[in-house]
Amino acid sequence: MTQTQTPETSRAPEFRLVQAALGGLRQELFHDAFAYRPLPRMDVERGPTRFLPRRIRIYAGLLPHAVVAFWALIVFGMGYDGIYYHFGPLAFLSAAVPAVIVLLTLVRPILAFWASLGVAPFIGYVTGFGEGWPWVDAMLVTHLVVLGVVALRTRPRAAAWMWIVTAVFSLFMEAFLGVGRSSDTAPLLFVSALVLLTVTVFQVRRQADREVTAQQTVTEQERSKRTLLEERTTIARELHDVVAHHMSVVAIQAEAAPYRVENPPPELEQAFLTIRENAVAALTELRRILGVVRAEDYEAPDAPQPTLADLEALVANVREAGLDIEKTVTGAVRELPQGVELSAYRIVQEALSNVLRHAPGAAAKVEVSYVLGGLGLRIANGPARGLVKPSPGAGHGITGMRERVTMLGGEMTAEATEDGGYEVTAFVPVSREEAEK
């Protein structure tokens, strides 16, 4: 099978290389050369400017614009000095045009570059073909400022093309139109190379910092999602025993119910049989779904899931770890749905773990409130005390507590207190019908 060669594939590699290079030149310096691209404000929330007062910080964002305007003023002064202090329209024009070109970099950077090249011979002619033509002092500084500003506002490849175009233009003017005159082409090319190299290194580093910041942001988002999924998986594992227990009880009761009635009608037997079959099917499906989210190294606990009755043991265990803790229970203590008690216990457990980790030596309070519409929890602690330093955590605790409360349709707040401590409050609604089950 023969491969058909297109004109693009049959051309020499050198030709394709030149074509790609010219394509880069066209893309960087010709495409949208007249595009309106205003210079954005500087980010004042990063770097030394973030320490400034907010009233001053608002205007600090215009610092790049002020620097460009300052150089425009310098160029204007140099241009006016170049015509030997003669005042007149021509003198003003020869001084103002370079300054306007510098200011043009604020809105149309590529156009400013071409304008700087195109105006240089005429400014040199107006000033009397002075030393260094066409790069008289004012235009030399103008072009260096334009190269630096445009390079900062474009990609590194554009900086290379601007230097090449400047070199070709300068050598052409020197060879064909500057015979017999001294030229500043060599100093211009040397200094501009240093300027563009410095700007390019700064650009590459800034781009690398942006990519690292973006990657860190993505990584942090992925870590948060993974943490959320892990917490939900943990909750699903723990609640599996609760739901499985109730479904097993339903299946057993449905199977035994017909034997408690003498001569039950066939319709009743069929109804209980259907209930048992549905309960067994639901239990099987629940175990199958749990198997999907179960980690390979997960081992089911042998002990039963904890409830609010186990809070006293938890508090005693935390006291032994050195935490001064006070537990208060208000309202009429009653048995709540097993899922609610399990989640409430885990919330208190995680909150106390956070106190031990982030505020060692602090005094803590645990309040459990049995109210008419549900269950209220409050875990508060003061600032850290003692010589033990707080240890950073993975940030999973608050996420897990919030997921448990949300799953039960409740509300939760977790925030720092005025005395330097921390407080976690949660309310889990429990209807009267659920409480009586």
C-alpha cells in the first residue's frame, strides 16, 4: 500500500522549519497587531503591596501604569533637549511622539513596537541626523522601554522576534541610509538583548509560578473531593450495620408473623412473604453496594457501633489524655434512632480529637441537649495551654462532621471563638415517629 504524498509532506525539512518560523513571526507581531489590550491593574494582594493600608492599596494597582508614564516623561525631556532648546511645533512634535509611543504600550503594545521602529528615522532626521542615527538618544531609550514593556505583556517568543526584527531594521538602516554616520546599532542590540533576556526570565518564572499555583489549587480541590468521598464511605460503612440490623429484624418478623395467628388467611401469608422477600432483597442489595465502596484493606469491626450511652466512656478516655473536660446533658434522655446516636457519638469524638490535636491543654465542654424536635450538640474549648505544641491535622474532621449532620438533615456550625478557642454546634432533627420506633 503506497502512501500519497501531499505538498506539505514532500517539502524539505528546512523549508518546513522556515515556514514554521515565519508563521511564529506572523502570529506574534502581525496577528492582531492593532488589537486593543489595556494593561490590567497589578495584583495588590500578593507581594509587598499586600502590607499597605487598604486605601493606599487601591491606587497601588496602578503602579505599572505610573512607571510607564514616568518613562514617557523622561523620553519627552530627552527629545526636547535633542533639538538644542529651540521651541516650536517641530520641536514639540519630535519630543512628544516618542513619549506617546511609550504610552501606547499601555493599550496597544504590538502597535507601539512597530511605531517605535517606523518613527526612529524621522526623529533622527528632525534632530539633524545627530550622532547614533537613526537611534538618537530619545529614540534609543524609547525603543528599549517599548521592548521591555511589550515583552512583559506578551509571550517569550515575541521577545525573540522583536529583537530579530530590530536587528534587521537597524543593520539595514546603517548599511543603506547611514553611510558616513556613526551608529548606535551595536549598543542598542546589546542592551536590548540584556533587557529582553531579563524580562523573558522574569516571564518564564512568573508563568511557572502561575502553573504551580494552578496545580496546587487543582490538587487542593482534588484532595477535598477525595476527603469528602472518604468520609462518605466511612459513614456508609458505619450505617450499614444499623440498616442491616433493622432489615434483618423486618425479615425475621415477617417470616414469624403468620405462625402467631391461628389459621391465617392466604392473603395475609402472601403479604408477609412479600414483605420478607423485599427485606431480604434490600439487605442483599445493601451489602452489594457497600462492597463497592469498601476499601480492600477494610476490616469490619467486631464490637457493636457506639451510641450516646458510650459518651461517658469517651469523655473518661479523653480526660486520661490530659484534657480538662466537662460533660452536661440537658432535657429528657431518651433512646433515639441508632443512626442518629451513632452520628452524634462520632461528632463528639471527632470534635474532642480536634481539641487534643489543635488545642492541647485547653478546657473543653460537651453539651448534649435532648429537645422536643431533635438532638443538640455543642463542643467548645478554650485556647491551648501548656508547653505542648498544636499538631496540624489533615482537615478531614470538620468535613466528616458536616457530612454526618447534612445526611441527617441537620445544621452545623464550626468557628473560632473570641477568646481564641473553637466551638462546634450541631442540631439533628428527630421526629416523634422516629423517636418512638
